[in-house]
Amino acid sequence: MALDLSLVIPAYNEERRLPATLVDYVAYLSSRGLSYEVIVVNDGSSDRTKEVVENFSKLNPAVRLINLERNQGKGHAVKTGALATEGELILFADADGATPIVELRRLEDGITAGADLAIGSRAKKAEDTAVRTRLFLKIRGQTFNRIVNALLLPS
């Protein structure tokens, strides 16, 4: 029987931020009564990210680790995690917990309405959403977005 949801978290040197994120994500998914798995893909971290996940998985067997010995990039970590999932829905989230897990409801609503894919974006404004980002990160993200749009999506 397939799980309701697979949550894939790519992680590179996230030993400090990952524990709080895992606690939040697992608490939310458990409160929803979903059958789920949380797959953390350690992307060759040089810190204790691997040990953090191993210790957390002892407390909650729904959390599991895929350990990549060397850093291969976020895209590779996400793909590796996605290929290992068993859930009907697959969610990707960053290890820093920047996007609250409760936003999952909005993505599920999109899928329920017939979408094949639902993507959350901090760039899309909504009255009931407050986005808090450091100015430098906001400018960097907007600049990257403009470059991608100009080069890949000119029309």
C-alpha cells in the first residue's frame, strides 16, 4: 500500500537547522493523520547532518536517510530522494524550514483541483501570506529570476 505523502529534504551542512525543521514537519504530518515518509538526502555534508538524521530516525522510523558520500548538488539530491519515494504525493522542502509546512494544504488543493504539479512560490503575492526574507536574498532571487526569464522564457 502506498503512503499518502513523501517529503524529500535535500540537506547540505544543515546540522543546526535540520532538527527544528524535522520536528515541525513530523509534528504537522502526524497531526494530519497522513501516512508519510520523510526522506533526508544528505548531500555530502562535512558537518554532522548525517548523524542528526540517523538519531532522529531512531525516534521516528518514518524519517530515513539517504547518504551521498560527496556533494553532488541540490538537484541531484532532490532527484535521488524522489526516486526513492513511496508516496502518492511527493513534496520537496528545504532543510531550513523557510516555507511553513502548513502551506502543504495549498499545494494539495491545487492537485485536488486537477493539477499534475503544484509549486509554491514566495514571489507570488497573496493577502494571507507574509514572506520574511533578508533583503540580500530577496534581491539575489529576483535577479536570478529575471535572468532565467530573459534567457529561457523571453516571450
